[in-house]
Amino acid sequence: MTTIALQEERIIRTSGSHNCGGRCIIKAHVKEGRIVRITSDDERPDTEGQPQLRGCLRCRAYRSYLYHKDRLTYPMKRVGKRGEGIFERISWAEALDSIADHTKRIMGKYGPEAIYLQYATGNAGKTSEEVWMKRLLALYGGYLDYYGTYSSACTNAATPYTYGTVNTGNSREDWVNSKLIILMGFNPAATIHGTNTAYYLKKAKAAGAKIICIDPLYSDTAAALADQWIPIRPTTDSALLDAMAYVMITENLQDQQFLDTYCLGFDEGHMPAGIPKGNSYKSYILGTGMDLIPKTPIWAEQLTGISRDVIIQLAREYALTKPGALIQGFGPQRHAYGEQPPRSGAALAAMTGNIGIKGGWASGCGSPCRKQYIGSIPVPNPCKAAISMYMWPLAIQNGMQLGKKEGVRGVDKLSANIKLIFNMGGNCLINQHSDTNGTAKLLADDSLAEFIVVSDHFLTASAKFADILLPADNFMEREDIVAPWSHGDYVLFMNKAVETVDECRNGYDWIGDLAEKLGLKDEFTQGKTLDDWLRFIVDETRKENPGFPAYEEFKEKGVYDWEYEEPAIAFKEQIEDPKGHPFSTPSGKIEFFSARLWELNQPDVVPAIPKYISAWEGPEDPLYGQYPLQCIGHHIKRRVHSMFDNNDWMEDAEKQELWISGYDAEKRGIKNGEEVLVYNVRGKVILPAKVTPRIMPGVVSVPQGGWWSPDKEGIDRRGCINTLTKYQPTPLAFANPQHTNLVEVIKLDKQEVGV
């Protein structure tokens, strides 16, 4: 690449490639080779159709991240016990020789299913380290792949059983046509969930939409936009939705014509052949089916903590105010039975006839129905085996025992345990995965996972478990192409703003050197530079998008917007022409009842219809007597998952604190700002208390992303929620239930040995 000359202040258009809910234009002001200031999108026309892509405080704090004193700047190898974080400096040559030797040994001894690229989203660019490592390992013989995400695995797995796809969301500019918007565990003011999502909600509110937020927390979105906040106990979302369905059915508020035309399994008259009577959704709701429990508002009140009157009001409003949008966030599906809320929400969207129309919303996953093709680096992995991204600890311990009933795809059973892990820019090896204490014990045993390679910017909790630790270049030191995380009709070019420091290297450079040691340099690079590969991505994109600019123009402008005359409406064709455009389900209809789920024969945990299932460590668990507080881990503005936790500027913006209600704090003699101990059978956390009316009684929250920092007694002193979470995969998606936890909280000065 061209060396950037030292000169007077220049402005470089770029973006960030971390796993943020947004994706924004960043302008780096560079003087004498250093970034001296960061601004954002303030030149392009700020129109209703294409609002500016302005960065939030995370983007604007990049300088503190880039020039942080603790940044990794040279390769290291482990010299202490794995997990102690004791390393010594080595050369790149020694590091790559070691990685190559272990890769050859493990591939030769165990085969490709023993090599695993850990789920990692610290760099989400089109040419990230993970992409290049996947390409290299694919050429070398393959690797064990994963499916799903820690963000949305349950809804991604469950929603297709209703609709045949996860792309159930209208485009955001359609929200202005809604008369009622219900946000269920959806907080885009903090998670962003697509740059400008809060802006489109604000426009909808200005156009007259009523906005209701259902959340255990009075979130920033609720504070800024909601007409009504309905606090709900974690794990009980489906109970609320079931009771709303009960009100609609008993008051004859459902859109029966819609149900009869487009749906399968709502009532006994529209069931698949051969299914015993009493298994329809309506029978379940009314209590005339198998469990004989009517899902009344009184029933739901005891579970959810929401009064029966509010449940009735909410049900009537959603049934009678059309068009309406029930938008489900990802928090409610990160629970013990997180597959149920997305299907429960989709059931209500169908009952109200809010599917395939302007101002409606099909619920479930809600990924945008309008997609744009962007080219990618070819990764021809010959190994067909894949596991859920959450199942890797079991694949380390007992991989050869895992088969299809444990969610293995592509093969009947794994042929090896995981022996080699590449963790390229991610913190799910420890920090963002459940049960940090249990996971640390597993990874510390180097007779199980025999070799771990980590590339990162800092010595994170995950990086401490590396055998070889490599220093990555920063977003501002590389070129790449990035697309929005979810909603947004644009793509951005990341221009390099400053030179890489010390011995930090771009992934393509060092993985190319590793390819040479594995005898694959020519196949890996195909003679291309990184700039050539970026051109390749643009050329591939242009094949599917004739209006897409040439490489030089795209690079110079830094952004390309797709433009549309009308909002995209999910399932518009299916509703307007059901015979010509059936749903992508086996029946061609919206499936309240899924024959595929019925055939799994796990009705208690994977029912064929959406149901409320009482959660372990939920409000009905007997353990509640010992640990009487439900603990969740909400997203906050200062971090992108665990990124920026060590950024001093962000610490000034928002502290890491335990959210606790005034009621629960008073019972325990806790005052605002006092240090408290949060504990359960899995671990202990010490952090300050934030006593606030913005969280419902009976629930506390440790904001997710704090870096796991155990002291010599094993007590986490930073506030890592996963010190407290349980490793128990969900039954269908085999996914993470990290908001399902019971804890107790005490003042620190009351701590006793053995708590």
C-alpha cells in the first residue's frame, strides 16, 4: 500500500468495522501522521429518504482506542499457565512458524473438524482476519464451521418455522405509516440496530404513531420516544403474548379471514392431516387442548408482573389499531427457551392481519426483506461439518459424541474434538460466552484444546488464553469495505487514515505469510494485493448492481446509497397473490403449527406451536427462594459488546454499574454508588450499584461487555455478566440463554466468607 506522507491536516473518509448496530461515516482529521480529531457525516444532503450517517459517541472515541497505552504492538507467546496472561515477546517469524507447525500437526493427526475458527465479530469488514483465515484453512483441507450468532440465534432458528425466512421486516421508512408501534425488548437508542433507526421511530411518532415499550428496563428508547412503558419479567414474553391472544380470541378481535386464507394451525379446522385434535394454537390459548390451562390475563399477570388490565388494554389496542407493528428486539430471545417469543410475536401479527401491508410488521426476527448483494472473498471450505456457535465448549470436551440431535449440520457426527482454535478479533472465547469461570477451567486444560491463536488490539479476557498472541492493525490503519449490520441501504469504503504502528500487521499480510509456510501462497493470494481483492469485491458487486460505481469512484466518495421509490413491505406478494407467491414454508402458508417441529417429538421444550415455557432460573424456578432477583445484561451506549470497555473516554460517559430498583435496594440497605456483591452458584461480581426507578423490582442488570477481571479469590471486579450466566444451550437453536439468571445482591460490607 502507499505510505501516507506526513503533511498538514487532511481529512480521510472512512468508517468502523467493529460489530456495532450501526455503520457510519467517519472523517479522520490527520496531522503529522496522527489522527487529531474525528468528525462525521456533515456534508452530504440530509434528506428524509437518505439521512446523514452520523457517528455516535463510540465512533467519536476512536482516537482514545487507537492510541491507547495498552495496545498490543508485537507478537507474543504464552510462558505461564494458559489464562494467566503471562507472555513474552517473540518475532513474527517465530509466531508464524509455531502456528504453521501446530496447524500441520493437528490437521494430520485429527483432520479438519478439529480446527475451529471461533465466532468473532470485532472486525466485521469484508476483508477481516476471520475471512482470510477461513480462506486459508479452506484451501488447506477445511475447518469446522459454525452457524448462528450470539446476537440472534434463537430468532434466526425459530422464525423460519413460521414464515420460511428471517427476512420478515418492512424497511424502516415504512414505520411512518404505522398507527401503533410496540417495541418488545427493542432499544435502538443504545444498540443502534441500524444507523438512524431511532430517527425513523421519531418520524413515526411525529406522524401520529403511538409507541409502547415492553422491557424490564425503562430504556433510552422508552425515555425518548415511548407513550407507555410496560415493564415485564424476563423469560415471560410469550406468556404476555399468549394472554393477548386470549383476549383477541374471546372478544372476537382476530382477523379471521386473514387466518383462514393465509395460515395453518391457528384452529382445529386448519390443521395438517393426521394431527390429533387439541393441538392447534387456539386450543392451547383457550385451554381446550393438551394442558387445559386458559392463557387468561389473570394467568399471565402472575408470571409477567403486568396487571391484567394493562394486558387487556394492550391486546385491544394491537387488535383494533391498524396498521400496527409489533417489533421484537433480540433480548427476549436470548433466554432459556428463546425460540418461543419470536413465534409468539409472529402469531399475533397474523391474528391482527398486520402482515404484508404498509405500516404493519410480521414480527419474529425482523431482518429487512430488502437485501442488496455485495461481493465477498471466496471461501471454498471442503469440510461440511458445522456446529452452533454456542456449542464449541462441548465440541472441545466431547466433540466425537455430538451429532444431529445436538445440532451438528453437514455430517451425522463429528469425527474429532476441537484441538486448534483461531480467535480472530473476538471476545467470545471467554468474556462474551456463558459461565466464564467454567469456560476458563475448560480452556486452561491444554490437553483438550491443544493450541489457541488470538489476534487482537488488547489483552482482553479471551486473549489471555492464547498460546500465540498477535497484534492486529486498527480500523484507522487499514482499507476495507463494510455494510450495515442490519437495516440500511448503503455500503461504505474504509480508507486508510494513518500508518500501522510498531509490529501490528494487517490480517491479509500475516495470513499470507502463514499460507506460504503451508505451501499455499499462490492459491491463497492468486497473485493479488489487498487492493486487488477490494477491487474484486467491487467488481462482483457491480455484476449484480449495474448502478454501483467503479472502484476509484467508490473509494473516493466512501459511500454508495441504494435508492428506492417505495418502502419495502415484507410478504406483500404473498398476501396479494397467495397462490402465485406462497410462503417459503412446507405448506406454503404462515405456520402457527409446524409439522417439522412436531416430528422432532420434543413437545415440552420444542412445541409445534408457539408456547410459553416456564424457564429454569425464571420466576417460577424453586431456586428463586435462594436467589430472588432475575439478572439480565443489557446493552449500553458506551460499548460495542465488549469493545471500548477499556476506553477511558467511554468510562467518563457511562460507568459500569449494577442497575437495581429502589425497592430492591432499600430491602438490602443499598444506597446509590455503594459497592455490592452480585452472586449465584456460578460466580461472584463486585461493582457499584445504580439505584434507579428505571428498572422494575425483582430484576437487576449488569450491562453486558465488562471485561472479566477475577481477583485471586476468583471474584470478578469489573462487572462481567457472564460470571453469573449458565452454560445451557437452548433446545432448538442450541443457542445462548444469557438473560436467564437468578442472583442475590448484598452490600459489600455484609459479605461473609462462603457466600
